[in-house]
Amino acid sequence: MTERIARDFPENFLWGTATASYQIEGAVTEDGRTPSIWDTFSKTPGRVTNGDNGDVACDHYHRYEEDLDLLAKLGVKAYRFSLAWPRIHPNGGSVANAKGLDFYKRLVAGLLERNITPLPTMYHWDLPQDLEDKGGWTNRDTVDRFGEYVQTIVGGLEGIDTWTTFNEPWCAAWLGYGYGVHAPGHSDIGAAVAATHHLLLAHGVGVDIARSLQPEIKIGLTLNLGAFRPGSNNQADLDALWRVDGNQNRIWLDPLFKGEYPQDMVDLYSDTTPAFTVVKDGDLKKISTPIDFLGVNFYSPGTIFGAGRHKEAREAGFNLGPIPEDAKPDHLRALGVETPGRPKTAMGWEVDASGLRELLNRVKNDYTDIPIYITENGAAYYDYVNANGAVEDPERIQYLAEHLNACAGAIEDGVNLAGYFVWSLLDNFEWAFGYSRRFGIVWIDYDTGRRIPKSSFNWYRDVIKNNAVPTKA
């Protein structure tokens, strides 16, 4: 009996999946590639679970044809991947590396041969270590070096008409420079604010350079925006919610779409350095250069409690995790809050797809009606190969089904949602968690490199084929 289809998507809806260079490529010393901040960070004792690193990862650099065949079997219309800056401009210098660029030429050609649209991301966190040694994203000169890199990749790669400048710059700035849990591993709030500005400025510079080379290009960026709810109507919770929203959402969306930073964020970080002192005349005009689309990455919503509300939160059944009550600044206290009764992924993240629909409507109502793509959405679970040699992952299928239904609901609400990309095609190096978390719809045996499509792969293939989500996961 054929299952009834519950949710249809627009005819030209763009179905895809996504990866990132350092997480899958390996070959970190081949063909002229030099170290990135993640090579350095992952080899620093205590930084990454089990001391894992990306030296080999999924060996995609050597097995990309096999992975392209998987994409073709999946039936995706588009593939979102990132370019490795230190592979193309070794040491962050001004001279392009032909061998590094050639790899991506082969990758793009392989996609086009399979009628798959390439959607590359210019920067997904693997900053050349040499640039970090000079201050990284706290140094305005890195913006200029990024511009040189953009000149090389947009000018040197043919067959690409859609680009994304940055993936989740919040993580690059705040996890890398503010909280110290991602590369380069600094814990300096003032540096994180400065990095925020320089990442946004580099985005604007990248947009201008790309359009100067290809006037018809479509270009945007991807943000990991948050859907936050207050723990209660207590004013402390509401105030904390606004601060968290400012740091995760408004500090990015306001300059992009309104040409200004939120005044409450400017005030919040006024006693840190260098913070917003790095802003110069003309920067915000450059940052707010119109873009063609916005990428949104979403995994889980968050519940926010304010200062001194730890006792009340725990009495309400919330698990606050290992957050110190005197954490500074205030918004740090929102991390790790778990709502009672909600299922969680292997990352400890709540599963609640309603937050995605809320977020998409908020972006539409408060900021923009340009096309939006869900550029990452997925879940890590403790997958394993069963006795039959298969990988069954019904929890992931359920997660994806719920979030795709939320996407369909947002479209019904009038959101200009144009596509959806599952994170991720392959199990991979999950940053500070190393290889201990699996997000892929394809299982990777890290000892042999063997690929095994999971049951979610087959389910997603059918979703794409039918352009619809079935009533049951």
C-alpha cells in the first residue's frame, strides 16, 4: 500500500546535503596545503575528544569520486561544501596554489557531470595558521587576505553561479575567540566582538569582489540563528533572553539588514577591548551590501534563565548542566539548559522542530523576504553497523521528518524558503568532539574508509524523489 504524502514542497525546491573541508577531506599536508587553526588546535592536548584530528578524516580528498556517486544515488539537486583556504592560499599568503585549486576544479566538474549544482562555502573555520599567528580574525588585515582568497576562488573556479561567503561566523568568533572551545582556542570576550566585526566586514568585501568578477552571481552567507524561549515571565529571564538573542541573532542580522549594530550589544561590550573599537567609517555600509539569499543553520531551540535564577530553573525541572552561577557575561548562563521531557540527540541537544518554524517567521517578519535556505539541519545519534551489515537510524529519520514538516509549515506561513540541506552527507570530524559523534546519513568506517548508506539516506532519497515528506517517518 502506498503511503499517503503529508507535505508537498514547491516545484523548484532545492534539496541537498552538506559537508565542510576540514571535517572530511584529510590530506592535510598534500599538494601544498599548509596548517589551519584546526590542525593546530586538534593537536593540542586536551582540546579534542580522544585526541582526534582531521589528518585523514573521511579521506574525501582521495575518495571524492565515490562520494559524488553517493550524491548522485541520493538524488540531490545541490551539494554544499567548503573550500580549504590553506589548500588554495598556503600560509594565508597572496600566491594561489594551483594544485589546491585543481582539486576543487575536479570536484565541481564531477558535480556538474552528475547534474548536481555546486554550492561552495568560502570559509568554514579553517583559517591558515600563519594568519592566526598575526591575530587572526581580531586583525583587520585578515579581511584583506580573505579578499585575495575570494579573488582566486571566484576567478579560478568555473561552473559556479551561487556562493556562500561564511558558515556560522558566530562559532568562529565566539567559540574560537570568546569561549575557547573551538580553534584557535582563545577566551577573550573583547577579541570575540572584534572577530565578529571583521568576519562581517570580510563577508561584505567578499560579496563585492565576487560580483566584480561575476556580475550575475548569487551570493549570501549562512548564520546559525537561535530560537530562544524564556524560562518564565520573570523579568530576569526576559532580560537574559534579549541579551542572548542579541549575541546570537541581532548582532549579525542587524548589521546585515539594517546597517547598524544593536545598541544594547554595543553597550554590553563597551567595557571590553578591542570589541567595537575596531569599527571604522564605511564598514557597516560594506557589511550591509544586499545579498541574494540567507542560509540558516538550525539544530535545537534554547530556554533562557537570567542571573540568579538557577535555583528556580532546577526546581522547574530544567537541567542547567555545568554552568557556574557567576558566569560572565550574563548570556553564558543560558548554555546547557535542557527542557524536561524533551528527547535529545547524542550532542545533548533538545529535539523540538517548532523552534525552526518560529525562527524562520521571525527572520521574515523582522528582517528580510529574500530567499532562505536551510543550509544545515540534522542530528547526531549513536549509530552502529548491525549484524546484517546495515545502519538503521530511525531517530534521525524522525528528527528530519519533524524538521521538514516545520519547513513546510513555514512555507505555508509565507516564508520564502527555497531549499533544505541535510547535515551531513558523511559521518565526519565533529570539531571538538572528534569522531565521537556521527551526524551523517552515510556511515564512515574510519579505519578503512568504507561508506555505508544509513536507512536515513534511503528515506531522504525518497523525500527528494517525491518532493514531499511522508506522513510517517
